[in-house]
Amino acid sequence: MVLKVVIIIAYLGVVGFLGFLGWRRTKNAEDFMLGGRKIHPAVMALSYGATFISTSAIVGFGGVAGVFGMSLLWLTFLNIFLGVFIAFIFFGKRTRRIGRNLNAHTFPELLGKRYNSKFIQKFAGLIIFIFMPIYAAAVMIGVCMILKTGLGIPYEIALAVFAVLVAAYVIFGGIKGVMYSDAFQGTLMLVGMIALLVIIYTQLGGITPAHQALTDLAKNPAALEQTAKFAPGFQGWTSMPSLFSINWMVVVTSIVAGVGIGVLAQPQLAVRFMTVKSDRELNRAIPIGGVFILLMTGVAFLVGALSNVLFFQKSGEIAVAAAGVTDNIIPSFLNTFTSPWFVTIFLVILLAAGMSTISSQFHTMGTAIGRDVFGSSKKDASGKKSMIATRIAVLVAILVTVALSYILPQIWDAAIGIATGLFFGLCGASFLPMYFGALYFKKLTKTAAISGMVAGFSSSLLWMIFFHSKEAAVFGLVNAILGGGTPETAVNTVLPAGSIVQFLDPLFIALTVSILVTLFVQLASKKKLPAELVEQSFAGVGKKK
């Protein structure tokens, strides 16, 4: 126990110092929100990766891989291809240049200024502030699960302590404090995940024996009996589910595509493109970001899937049966199959993963209110008033997130994965067509952008509330309207019982609606954006610099 305390105190000391460093170097609103647009590419890449990958990926989706198997590795592929390569090359460079041209400090402000619309900026800011706490709660739940298991402290106490720690350096350090800490924590995460990969393959006798054992496990009658409660279509932990089965719909549409596509429109990630001074920095950041995502998600998914073999060898139970719930698979694996000293080290790694992501989320939620909803006035040239409003908003966001972190585990089994997918899908449907249009289509009108955003947001929310089984059962609105039975049976009243449409991720419906509405309204729109605004926005875009 003494070792744990010493290591955690040392870690918190470094994070505290980096937060203090960020505070000392934050002089104005641009420093607080964009790090003065002079962040080093390595720091930016590690911050991007550490913000993207958190305990929601390691604990939450690692646990999901314990149920669905290595089919989740397709999410790793999409995260690298879309979340790093496409994002940096095709989104990042234009976001950085247009953001600088328009003097935008946040993602909603970039969209609002590009389309000359205060409504877009404020509406996007409200979406972020209202719904991002659900995603932030997913991260916080993962961290507190680890603190509870690793230190043996009550979940509620872990929740309070973690919230206070993050609040301290986000409120005072701004984006510089966040990104400095992210780079440090990202480095710790890399080391920890490599060590974890070595440990599990060593225990299973090497790469080939480990994967063969997992393949054979799906043929074991005792193991097969325990998988009976899985969604129809499960064919083993090293195989893809049956095409268009419920299992396939959950893995492919909700987990792989829902999160993989949604990453392109994540406000807390997009804003990082505006923190570097040139396209060269973005190019240099790509390999760092790609390797980081590969090791973070790839290792988490491998460990989650392979843990089934170790749990079955030890207790005759597959991972989810031994752990009790999906979100507890990775914590149980660590406590059962690794040394106490490694559990202590990895506890800090996961704490770093959670703090790096959630600090960025709180910063984004704060700026959404302080900068986007209330805005900055001409009288506030230094941005001090908006900084104060942002810091107050961060505090409110933390309180809301803590409340959700207490409630969600009680109503959702795999709360981390569901909450993450919900927010990623909502952002993809609401922002992606408008964001892409802002970067590439000079003639896209304000009316078309607003229509697509509102249509995507509304259809995404409606599909979650009435049709998508996981969320609809929790919201309970269908049950309240129809009356009687359980939320699950109420959803079956709207859609045929057992219909795979219930498992079609809202992103597929809402993104399609958003794109079609945007195109239709664009064709019908006559009022164009001011030529000088378009010229200012795209000045230098596409040129090497």
C-alpha cells in the first residue's frame, strides 16, 4: 500500500507541476484556448492521442472485446485510418489554416465564423455542453472502477477525489496545462500498454499459442454454454459475427463504424489542429499519433479478448462471467493475472489515460459556454471575462459529470462503451457534413449548414429515444407513452421483436438524414455567403506552409 501511495503522489506531483507551468504561460484567451497556436508537434500528437484514447477505450472497450472478441480490431484500423491519417491530412490542415484566417478559438466558433452564423456557434456549443458530460462520465467511470479495484476505496470516494484533481489543473492551466499533462501521460500510457501486451503473451506461451487457445475456446462445450446469453450471431472470439446478425449489427454499426466515423467530428480533437503553427507540424505528428492509437486500442482489444483463455483456465468461466459485468473485465484481469507491483504501475497508467481525456473534455465544455454560448465582447480584448466564464463553466460541467458517473453504472451494464458511442454518434450526425462543407465547399450556404446540423442532431436523438434498443430502454420514453411492460418490451412494440433494426446505430440513420437535408436545402438556397468572408476563410488554403 505504501508503494501505491508513493507512486501516485509522485505522478500527481508531476501533473501538478505541468498544470502550474501551463498557468504561468497562459496570458490571454488564445493561450488558454489554443496554447498560443505554437504547440510542439510531438506534444500535439500525444495530446491528440491521449485525448482520443482513455479509460473508456482501455477499460470500457477492452471489456467489450472480452465479450465480442477480436472483431473490435477493425475499430483500431478505423481509428488510425480515419482518426489520424484522414483527420490530420484532409481535415487538420484546412482546420488549422481556416481557423487562423478567421481567428477562431474553438470548434463551434470555427463553424460559426465560417458560415457567418451566431446560431451555429451557440447551438454547437450547447450540444457540447449538454451531451459531452455523458462521454466524460464514461471516462470517469473507467477511472473510478480502477481506483476502486486497485486501491480498495469506495467508488463514491474515488469519484470525488478524481474530480477534484482534474478540476484543479484544467481550471487554472488552460489548454497548455492540459496538453503538457497529456504528453506526459501519453508517454506513460505507451510504456504501460507495451508491458501489458508482453505480460499476456508470456502467460499464454507466445503469440501463436495464445491466439490458437482463444480460437479453440469457442469450441469448448462449457465455454459455449456461457456464451448462450450473447446476442445471436456470435461465432467465437477470433471470428467475425454472422453477417447481419444482431451481434454483427452491434459490433459493426455501433462499435466499429459508430465510434470510428464519429471521431472525425469530435470538438475536443478538432481544436488541437489549431494549436500548431504550420502544416509541417501536422505532418510530423501523424506517425506519432498512428503508433499511439495502434498500441492503445490494439493492445486493449487483444488483452480483453485473450483474457477469456486465462479466466477459463483458472475458474472455468469466460471473462464476462468471471468479472460479473463488462466494464469490470480489465480491472479483474489485472488483479487476477498480474503482479501487485504491476497493478500499482498500471493503476497510474489508467489514471493518466482518464485524466488526459477528461481534462480535454472539461476544457472543451468550458469553452463551449465561456466562448461560444456567451461569447466574447469587443470590450474584453484580452479575453479575461470569457476566461472567467469558461472556468465557471468547467466547474459546472464537472459537477454534472460526477452526477452522471454515479447514475449511469446503475442503469447500463456496459455504461462506458454505450456512453462513448452515444456522444461520438451524436457529434458525427450533427457536425460532420457541416464541418466537411466548411473546409471544402465555398458555396455551401448558412441555411444549408444549419438545416443539416439540426436535422442530424434531431434524427440522432429521436432514433436513440424511440428505436435503438440500448438507449431507448434507458430513456424509457417509449414505455411512458405506450404504458405497461418493461422498456425493452415497449421498444419491441415500436419495432418487431428481435428486429435487427433495433441494433442499427443512430449514426447511420442520422448522418444520412443530415447529408440529404444539407444537399436538398443547398439546392434550394439562393442567399450566398459574402464573397469577402469566403475569400478570407480560404486565403492560403491548399498551399504548402
